[in-house]
Amino acid sequence: MSKVLIEPADYDNVAAAVHRVFEVFPVDLRGKTVLLKPNVLRASRPAEGIVTHPAVLRAVVDRVEQEKPARIVVGDNPGAFDYGANEKAFRETGLMDAAKGYYVNLGLESKKIPFNPYFAETVSVSRQVLDADVVISLPKFKTHGLTVITGAVKNSYGILPGAQKARLHKAAGTPQRFHELLVEVFRLRIPDLFIVDAVVGMEGNGPASPDLRHIGLVLAGDNAVAVDAVIAHMMGCDPGLLRFLQRAQELGLGSYDLDRIEILGTLVRLENFKLPPLSGEANLRNEHIQQLFERKMSLRPKANPDLCTACGTCVEHCPVSALAMVEDLPQVDRDRCITCFCCQEMCPEKAMALVESP
């Protein structure tokens, strides 16, 4: 039987709640590489409630340090596809300071691995995620217009760098299939522990809704399906109606049946909690969103011949070997490129630009 901890907390004393989490769910961290993955949708202020609050991240970093790991890595791949935006998102949200020097831009190095061929033959996953001995996921208690809730399972979508997230959104085709896609990404590297920032939650049409709700809790567990079942119940949603939880249970990843989850704490439904439509059709068929996906998917790097010195840095740092020098100018293999923008990030001459490619 899975366990989910429901612990009272606020951002001023969240360290006590985090300490309780590690008492209930002890993880051997000594001498290991530990990755902490907050939910960093985009650059925003902490008060907007869009990302995992920096107070939660800092409390977890402080607690992990006590366990004497060999290395701590803090990072995420935000929704923005420009890798300069990765560091900007961490700085503006306060998560860079909260990371205490352990921040790593997860998008700068990735590895291509086999995937469910219904969606894509392969995907590229941030290498830091694959190399970590222990992964601790730090989701935010939020709604999501396409998946209804965003919690433990959905937070793993951020292990994918670059515009491939947009391509996979499109490949899914329907909300139901996108739910199933999330589970496929999640099980590429299942985190070892989940600590949910539910001090201030988000309702309405998330994941960037202005409708915030003070909840005053930290949730935790070592099984994502159980954690998300508790989140759904608190929001007033039957977990069994969410296709990604159905699919996860079908694959043996956990149970969303509350009778099979040991609750440590008090589980209550939040009164009049505003949920987005369960179908998700409104978001998936939103013309603006689809245009955004199309534009991001069409971006490819192109070298400015007036600035490029043919140093080869971009070729060397391309994680999928999509660049090659042709007559002293890097050329991109459009089909191989995952639009991770590492070449733009690493170019010492700032010669790489992102342009729309037909």
C-alpha cells in the first residue's frame, strides 16, 4: 500500500514539513548524485504561484545537504524553448538563489533514447536526469487546461529539453492520447520521491491561472499515482476520470484507489475548487496554442556567415549531432535537430540565430 503524507506548512516554516517528509520517506542519499526537479513553467514572480516556490526548493536543498550526497543538481526544462530562458526563469522566480549554487541548465546536454513509437521512435532526455542516482520531484499543486491537474506525473514532462515537447503535444493529437504520452515520458525515469508545494495552489484554467488558493500544505509520497490521486481528490475531481492515472495504473505504476493509499494526515476536499473542463478539448483545439506549437516546431538554428569563425563549438556541443561544418559554416540537419538551441547558447561569437525553417 502506498503512503501519502499531508503536512501543514507555510513558506516561513516549510523546513519543518520537509524534515517530516524525509522522516516518513527516508532515501539513502549519502555519496550519491541527487537531482532536484522543481516545476518551472516560465519566468514569473514567486507570488504568482506558477512555479514551485523557492522556499520549498531551498528547504529541500538544505535537507539533502545534511545527507552528504556526492553531488546535488537542481534544474528543469521550462516551457520556453530558448535556453537562455532557462536561466532567466530560475533567476526571476527566485529559484536560482534557492538552489544555492547547485543549478544546472538541464537543456545543455541530452541523450537520445527509445520511446513509444506511436508518438516518436526516440526522444532526447536531459543527461543529468538519466545520470542521477536519485531524483526528487518538486511539483506544484496546480490545475492544467489539458490534463486537469498537474502534479507528480506531469512534472516529469520537464525532463525533455527543447521544442520536442511541442512536437509531442502535436503528435498526441487528442487530450486522451496526451494523457497517455505523459505516462510514457514519466516512466523513462521515475523519480524516487515527490514533494508537492501545496502551500499556495492554483485553480481555474492552469498552469498559469491568476486564480490562487491558500491551502497551507506540503504533500509527499514515493508513488506518483498515489500522490496525484490525493491531489485530484482534494480538488474535487474523481481520480478515476483522469486518463493519465488510468493508464499509469494499467501499467502497474501505482493505484489511484484511495482505499489502497495510506493517508498520513487529514485529507479534505477543498470547497468550491475551480477545475478546468475535464475533456481538455478547449486547450488542445485552441488556435493560438496550435499556432504557437507550429512556430516553435519550425525554428531551426542558422549561422550568420559574417560572425561565424568556423570554430566548431556548436558542432561539438550539439547533443544529437545535428550540425556539421560545410564549407566552414555549420549546417543543420532539420530532421535530426531537436531545437534545443544548445548551439546558440554555446556559440562564443553569438553567430547562431533561430529562424523559421519551411
